[in-house]
Amino acid sequence: MKWYRKLHWQIILGLILGLLWGLISALAGFNEFTLDFIKPFGTIFITLLKLIAVPLVLASLVAGVTSLNDTASLSRMGGKTVLIYLCTTIFAITIGLVSVNLWEPGKALPEETKIELQETYKDNVGEKEEGAMLVKERRPLDFIVGIVPDNFFKSASENSNMLQVVFVAILLGIGIIKVGGEKGKLLVNVFDSFNDVIIKIVDLIMKTAPYGVFALMAALIVDLAGDDLGKAGDLLYALGAYCLVVVSALILHVLLVYTAMFKIFTKVSLGTFFKAIRPAMLLGFSTSSSSATLPVTMERVEKNLGVEEEVSSFVLPIGATINMDGTSLYQAVAAVFIAQALGMDLTIIQQLTIVLTATLASVGAAGVPGAGIVMLVVVLQAIEVPVEGIALILGVDRILDMCRTTVNITGDAAVALTVASSEGKLGTPNLDD
Ligand code: ASP
């Protein structure tokens, strides 16, 4: 296949052209046109992906669980998955903490910039704080209680209830295994066929990805910069060191932790892994949403990495909700950066508190844009750093959100690959497309 026909190149082209369009539109003053006539196509694209997420998780998870044939392997896989998710998250936070403590980007911030930024974003911080207060008021086990729905249709009508859908799908799968025989077989076939149909629809939606990404990028630049490109430039410059630390630590995490994981548990190289999942990574970057990207992550992990469906359909939807290596790493760097910028030295106990709270905060964060910064309030409050400090980093958050979401998705796919390999459910990667 010619290189320009490959999906990821088309998505990259859409991304670059979208950025250019956004810049030209901000400079030449036709932002209104971009917002009225380009942005809606990006919105439709994301909405389509969200639309397909619940049916996809339900169909593929039921199909996956029923193909396991016994419930013992299901619980073994579940334990393994959660354990690896937890380990990669703790590694991510540690890498973030070490990087930000070594580089100390917060100490380099000019005094006037700090004051100016704090003034600019005071109102926004109030909103984030309210969101986090709601989360903080929860009791420790509310997270588990929340996984069990009292009405499946209510869960299925809200994409943020993905863990409830996962719970019901597993229950349904177990029920089908227990019934077995002709009746069981009938339902297995229904869910298998349903699953194939949904995968075809994902394929169709992905054909429009380059246009969707173009529209999303153009709208993002217009929203970020508005008519005042100079101001956006100043903000980016002032916070460059902080961004650099986050981005390099993210890259370091991917290169160190996932490479080590692949070396120990699989025969797949990091290069092959990236080639297989790059459209999903690009989409995560453009949408800043692990949930919206989930259908594509699942498709690439199954079709191109060779992970069997019973593993991917189980590991990935859970990962999109609870496993966020990028987000937890970012929260650790952001918390220490804010403390540094406000002239506070953190004790070792406070740094350990970051490890604990950032793990919980990333588990609690939804796979949607901006969720990570809302949960950052919880981390800051735990280490007694003023939450107003968030004002310092709000301006660059969207860009870092794109980067951390890419790592969140990469982490989910890496764990799916590892679990599949350890369960003997990994085929040969197919890198044709
Ligand atoms: N946008 C991220 C995600 O969807 C969550 C975050 O804001 O960190 O994975």
C-alpha cells in the first residue's frame, strides 16, 4: 500500500493542516467561520466515537468472556490486569517526581508572570475546585459501590459509566457460560455477530478520522489563541520548562517502563508496538480523551497487535477508566511545579503523599479532556499546597492533556499486550495498515 494511503499518515496530515488552518484563521481574523463551519465536523467525529463505545464494550466483552469458557481464567486475568496497571502507574509517578525534583522548573518562573497568571485564572480555579470537592466528599469504598449499577439502561446511557457497563457485560458473560449448551451457544453467536458489526462501524468512522482531526485541531488553535496569538505565545514561553519536564518524563516512562515490560513478558519490540497502535495514539493526541479513543485502541490492539479479543475487550475498557499513567505522572510534576513556583519546599512525606493521591486521582479521573487537572486539586489539597496555584498551569494544560492522553492510551495497550502474552493469547502482529 502506498504510504499516503495509510491511515496514520492521513491523520498526521489532517493534524498539521488543521493546526495551520487554526493559525491562519487566528491571524487573518476568520475565527468565527472556523468555529461555525469547521468545528462542528470535529464534534461530530468525537460524538460518533462516543456513540459506538458502549455497544462495543458490551458486545466485545460478552464475546470475550464467553470465549474463555471458564470463570477461573477470568479472575486470574482480572487480578493480573489490576496489578500491572497499579505498578505502571506507580512507576510513572516516580519518574515524574524524580524529573521535576531534578530540573526544578518552578523555581525559574519570573515573579511578574506568576502574579499575572494567577490573576488571569482566578475564576476558572473556582470551578475546578468545586468539581474536586464533589470527588473528595466520597467515602473510600464509594468507588467500588459505584461500579454496580441498579439499572443497566441508565449505565448504558452515560459514557462516563463505562465500568458499570464492564461489570454488567462480565456478569452476562458468566451467566451465558453457566447456562451453556444450545441456549448458551445461541447467545454467544448473537454477541459474536453483533461484535463484528460494531467493528465494521468503527472501521467506517475511522475512515473519516483525517477530516475529524483536521476540524478538531483547527478549532483547538482558535479556542486557545483566539485573536491574541501573542499572549498565547508568552504563556507558552513562560511555562516552557514545565512542559518540557512533563513531556520528557512521559517519553522516558514509555521508553523505560514499557520497553522493560515488553522485554520481560513478550517478544514484541517497542517499534512493532508503536507501528501497530499509532492511529490510536494520534487520535488520543487529537481528542484528549481515552474514552473517545477506546474503539480505535481496541481495534488496533486486536487487529494489528494480535491480542485475542477476550483479553483486549477485558483489559482495555477497564484501562480507559482506571489506568492513566500519563495523567498520574503529569499530576506529580504539576503538584511539585506549583509548590516550587510558590516557593514551598516539599518534604519526603509530602512527596510520598503525592504518589498515593496521584494514583487514586488518576484512577478517579474520567477519560475525558481536562479530567486530570480537576483531580489535581485533590493532590494539591493532600499536600497542603494552595489550589490557586493551578492558575499557573491552566494556560498550557490543553497541550499537556493531549500528550498525557497519548501515554494513557499507550499504557492501556501495553498492558493488554503483556497480559495477552502471559496468558498465551497473543497472535502475530499485522502491520500492513
Ligand atoms: N484527558 C485524559 C484522558 O482522557 C485525562 C486527563 O485529563 O488527564 O485520558
